[in-house]
Amino acid sequence: MDANYMLKVQDAKAVDIQKALQAANIKVTSIIEVHKEKGEEAPKES
């Protein structure tokens, strides 16, 4: 059975998500980034 899920993660790369799911014996067929929110910018030095 194939199923689709959408995750929202912080500080994770697709490969890290894939490895975590595979470690839980979940077969990952693809990971697609659909949206990336811009984080808080670091203060600029003068």
C-alpha cells in the first residue's frame, strides 16, 4: 500500500528524514520539498 504524508520539520535535511524513517522500518520512495519558510535572519554586523 502506498500512502502520502506531509511533514513540517525544523533543522532537518531530506536525507536525515529518510534515514530516520528507514531506521523505523518505513520504506521511503520519495521526499519532495514543497515549501521552505525563511527563518529569522542573523543580525548584521556594522
